[in-house]
Amino acid sequence: MATNKPHLKELADFLKTRRARLTPMDVGLPSGTRRRTPGLRREEVAQLVNVSTTWYTFLEQGRDIRVSAQVLESLAQALRLTSEERTHLFMLALQQLPPEIPHGKNTVSPAIERMLEHLALCPAYVVGYRFDILAWNQAACALFGDFSRMTTRERNKLWYFFTNTAYRQMLIDWEGHAQFMLARFRSICGRYLGDAQLIELAEDLKKASPEFRQWWPRHEVQGNLPGCKSHDHPLVGHLVFEYSLFQVIEAPELTLAVYTPLPESDTAERLQQLKTLMLKKPA
């Protein structure tokens, strides 16, 4: 009988989606008779992992059964998991204890705020683990809009990505970047299972965004970080940035995002024009 433990339900759904994306040919098994559903059968995964079909069925049903690191490693290999997916699997199965959910209000030190302002031509902001944008510089406001005039929910990076129509129209390959954002969010939800605010954000996004609602059940977790982001800005034209993320060592739940103008482009000059236009704009 399945339990009501959230990590077991998440683990069960994750395994089902990983199994569904594989074919017998992918793992060196014969195709066999016609299949009613795509992907591997449970008994085929059990065969690859060298466990009983009943045991693996219990695992996919979210039952509270013991699972060893050795079996998890075999599962990761059998299901052809990426490095990020393997980490997610071990986290969900509680072979690694999930980190304690940070309590209290996230704060950004004055030193980091000063550093942001010194990145004059690099849009940059600090985001918390719930994707709330906590600090930013003028270049970020020039590119993304004035964060100080947004509500707390509008300043949430995930909410902004999936609901801000103007940014969606400006960002080239919005869909690819949005899927990456969702995959990062799924990884965070796996780390902080039971965080009420993350659960609420996911539920609200299901209602607000058809794409989020469609992609969320796929259980994709963080993949490769996009190296560049290109924008067609309505005022200054084409902007190309190298995109980098940095963890803040003294506050590991915070991440610094920096958009560096591509050197071989004229993005720096165009961004300066944009900042000038923003300063001239009446309050």
C-alpha cells in the first residue's frame, strides 16, 4: 500500500517517467510483442536491475520499502540517467538526507549589493532557493524591467519567466530556456520536499501557464546550463549575453546570476543606450 510520504510519491512518478522514455532497443532487450504503452515494462526494468518485478512494482507504487545504494546505482544505469537525474534519484530515495529547509528571511549582504552595482554593464541579480529575486543592479532593471516596482510574486524568477509576456517575446528560444528553468525548479523541489512555498508556487504556475502545466509531469531535472541568452529588445535591438550562475559561499541558499555582454557583439554599447533611456524615463 502506498504511503503519504511526499518523497516516495515523487520517486514513484520520477521512475515512471524515466522508464516511459526508453525502448527495449535502448537497453539491449528484444522488442517482443506489441506494446499498449510506450517505454519499458516494469518487469524489463526489474530484469535489468536484477530485482523481482514485485519489488520494483512496489517501488513505483510509492511503497515505503528499503532500497540500497547498490540497487539505486543499478537503477540509474538501467534507466540511462544523467548525472543530475542520478543525484535526484538518490535524494528522493533518501540515500542522501535532504538539506534542512532554511528558515527566516533571505538577506543579501551589503558587500554583495555593492558588487552588483560595480557590474555596471552586466545585468546581475541575486536569487534565493525559492527563485525570489532579492537584489539587483541597474543593468538588470534596464533589461528585465524595474524590479523595485514589481510585487514580490512578479519578482519571482520562475513566475516572471512563465507569465511575463513582454520578456517571453524578447527572449530568443524562450521555450528551451523555460524548460531549463523548470528542470532546475524540479531539482530544488526534490531537495526541499515539503516546502510549502515551493508547493504553492508550483500549483499557482500550473494554473497560470499552459506550458508549465504541460511540462511539469515530465519530471525533468536540471540539465546543461545554457551558455548564452539572446534577446531582441524592442528599444535597442539584438542583445547577446553569456549567462553564468554562482553560489554565494557565505549563504549557500543564494545564487548570483550574471549576464555578461558577448565581447564580439555590440551588446555593451546597446545596453548602455538602454540604461540611458531608462534614466531619462519619467518616474
